[in-house]
Amino acid sequence: MTLHMILLLIIIAIALVMFSIDVIPADIVALGVMMTLILTGIVPANVAFQGFGSDTAIMILGLLILTSALVRTGVIQIISRQILRRVGDNKNQLYWVIMGTAALLSGFMSNTATSAFFTPMTIGLARRYKIHPSKLLMSLAFATILASSLTLVGTSTNVVVSGLMTDYGMAPLGMFELTPVGIPIAIAGLLYMYFIGAILCQPGIKRRSV
């Protein structure tokens, strides 16, 4: 094992500890790791900063700007009011409206941001209809994760993979290339969470010990 290998393992271990204790912001820790790798000579400077100018990084930055615009212009608040207006007292309709809307938005913006937008509203609706929040929150999480495969920009992972494909001389992923596969997966996941997952998420259910 070379010296660079040992240093890399030490840096990774320190980074994991810093991420877990959350004393320093995660972005500062990540930048510190990058600078440490450059100063120790493990990664050349031109390679370390090369990613900031890639098409993938620019596209992810654009998605973050789009997400911020949706929040600042009040689009998310309008959607929340429409959900409250349409649901009424129907709890089953509440599930499908929230999860369907979250899944649709997750296909065209960051699934993490979509979850963050819908979480406070979902908790408030759960209290209003006297539903345990976990029953809706777990369904919300899975809806946004599953729907991230509807389009190329649904999650940053798709964008990164598309960028790597161009680096190796392959054609990039199309905007809706994943849609024929993503739609059945999203529908099957939502049906599972409605009929099975939501029941398992309810408190008080004891699991059998094996």
C-alpha cells in the first residue's frame, strides 16, 4: 500500500466523521476534502477543478436555480392551496393527490427539493385529517424517488450518468428516454405504498422475530 493510498483512506475517514457529527457545514467539508487532495498531490489541480466546467455541473446548477424560482414565485404555495381545495374530507383522495403531484413535480425538478417542499404541507394535512404523519411521509419519499426516473432531470444522478456517457464517446441520454421505464415503476411503487406500504408505516405494528 502506497503513501497516497494511506493518505486517501485517512482523508475519507475524517470526512465521514465530519459529515456525521455535522459541526461544520457539509459543503465546507467537501471543499476541504478537495483542497486536501490537491495539496497532498493525490489529485492534480487541473483534474480537481475540471468538473466545475462540465456540462453536467452546469445542468445541475440550472435545476437548482429552477427549483429556487418555483419557491420564490409562489408556484408551490399555489399547488398546496389547490390540493386543500380539491381533497375535501376524502382521505383516499388526499393520498393520490399529494403523491401524484409530488411524483409529477419530481420528474421535472430535483426529487430532494420536491420532498422538502411537500413535507411541511404533508405533516399539516396529516394532523388535520388525524392521520399518522409516517403513513403519508414514507409514501411521499418513495413517490419522489420513484418518479425521479421519469425524465433526465428528475435527479442529478441521471444527469451525471448522461455526462459520463458523453465522456466515453456515447450518445447522452434523451430528456424522455427513461420515461417508458420510469412510468410503470412509479405507478407500481405508488400502488404498493397505497395498499401495503402505508399499512406497514403505521405505528404499533409488531414485526415477527425470525
